[in-house]
Amino acid sequence: MFYNARNGSVFVGNSQMDYISFGKGNKNLIMLPGLGDGLSTVKGMALVFSIMYRIYAKEFTVYVFSRKNHLHEGYSTREMAKDQAEAMAVLGISKADVFGISQGGMVAQ
């Protein structure tokens, strides 16, 4: 597929977390979307993202993660960060550059 674009999901705790990946680089880049991810997740968007962010595809293997599919009321960004670390471990990602947009920035910190 275009830029090696893939759609996927991992189990984190008792819930699924959708993600996409693309690129063929030796380094990993993690992108964390903002609060709007709750309205429209990355599910099924691998090809679109791989085209929009193709500038990163040679140097990085890029992963874009949505939040877990089921969050309880009052779920904190600290809990989201723990989910992110668990998802990365499940996928075998031990080292990555990470950046977030809006609320994703708080999770990345």
C-alpha cells in the first residue's frame, strides 16, 4: 500500500486502541491527536495520513494513535499516557520521537 500504510488496533487493558502506521524509516515517530479524536478517530485513515504526512515516511515509521475506545468519566491525561506506553510496548516500540497536538501534547509530556 502507499507508503506502507496500515490500519490496526491493539488491546490496552480491557479496551481497544486504534492506530495507523506508515513509512519505512529506521526511527519511530508517534503522533498523538487532540481532543477532536473523540469525534473522529484515526480508524481507517492510514492512507489519508500517509499522503498528508508523506514528508516523514522516508526517515520514520510513523504511528498515529487514537485514545482507547472506552474511557470512563474523569479519565485523566496521565491515564491516557499510561495507555500509550502500553500500546507502544504491545507493538514492540521501545524508542520513539513523540509529539502531540492540543490534548495529545499533554499526553505526550
